[in-house]
Amino acid sequence: MTTTMQRAEAAEHAMSEELDRIVVKSVLYTSGERDPRVPVPRPPDQGKLYLMGHDPRLPKMPDKPTLFDFFRYRFGPSAHMLQSARLAQKNGVSEKIVLACLLHDIAVAGFIRSDHGYWSAQLLEPYVDEEVSWAIRYHQVLRFFADESVGYKYPESYVKLFGADYQPEPHIQAAYRYARDHKWYMTSRLITVNDLYSFDPNVKVELEEFTDVVGRNFKQPKEGLGFDASPSSHMWRTINWPTRYL
Ligand SMILES: [Fe+2]
Ligand SMILES: [Fe+2]
């Protein structure tokens, strides 16, 4: 019997047959769907070389990619972040918080979901005000805890997504207690206040509306994201070239 997994692997082989180079997926991409301890069956390479750069199945990024290039060429739908930023603007918060809302879920959009607040913050840290990346890091845990002082309730969507009996794990409770007492707590909290899902599904928000906010608050490296030797450059490069062999 052919399992869905085997069919997917066969389709993938067929796909990589058509490529000049052999593509091998990172363990993290398939861990869970397959047991990471089991060796990945590898057909003979028939003299083909392995992929060491741009994946021809993806749109090519400019040599010096900007933040918006990543939104355009590598991130999934980002309407949620754009709408959050628009809502933040409507609510009259500072530009820093608008930027934080615009970028708060970039890890979900383009990198790794699990612990997305931390990954998003790490990607952004070299390029934004420390308060912005701090707020993005902790919005993830603050989402699980109500704050009546600003009208933030535990999201009903979380009850649907995780079940009524979900309890944040001890490491999340501890991170919450830490963030609750921090001087930037309210910055992070304001992300959660503006972190709504499709508050108006009819509103289309364009990335370009935030050109100036990003221009003033995001230190775009002249070498391009991924090539400026910052502490997170390698992460941007991995998003650019997700299937590079090494
Ligand atoms: Fe989030
Ligand atoms: Fe969000």
C-alpha cells in the first residue's frame, strides 16, 4: 500500500529529477511527518551536483534584498500583519508600535511557526530599536494572558485552535511573569491588542503604505539582508535559499 507520505516523496523525486541539481530538505522541514532518526532514503545522484544556492523553483531574490523583497518573494500571505499595523495606526499608537505590529509574525509568514515570537525578534534584532524586538519576542506569550486594563481578553480563536483546556506550559508562564514586570511590557501588550485576525476582511492593505514607517525605523543594510554579517544574517540567507545543501 502506498502511503500519502510515499506518494509525496515520489512526487518530490519526480520534481527534483527535472532540476539540474539535487535538492535535499533540512531535517526540520519534515520532522514530525517523518521520524528524524530514520535515515532519508537517497537515490543514486547519477553524477548530478547538489543545490548550493538559488532554488530554481522559487522566484529569484535581488542580490541585495530588502525587507519588502522578503515580503514579496518569500513570505506567505501577510494580510494579518498589514491589518494589525493599520489597526495600530488607527488606534493612534507610536510609530515604533506600528512597526512592531507590521513585523510581529514574520517568523510564521516566512520561517518557523513554533516559538514564532522569539524567531521573529531574532531575525529583526540587528535592524530595529531594542524595544521593538523585545516587544515582538514577548507578544507570543502575552497573547495567552488577559489584561483587562487595556481590554485584552484571552482570544476566543485560541479556544477553537487549542481547546478549552489548554494551559500555557511552565516556561510560558515564567516568560509571562518576566514580561509583566518589564519596563517595555505595555509596548508588547499593545501588539497583542492590535493582533486581530482579519478585523475587516474587506480592507486591503498594501505593503507600500508602510514604506515611510519602515524607512524611518528599520535599518536596511546596504549589502542586503543576509549579506551584512549581522547576528541574524544567516537566518535571512536561509529564507532566501531554503534548500541549500550546506
Ligand atoms: Fe504572533
Ligand atoms: Fe499576530
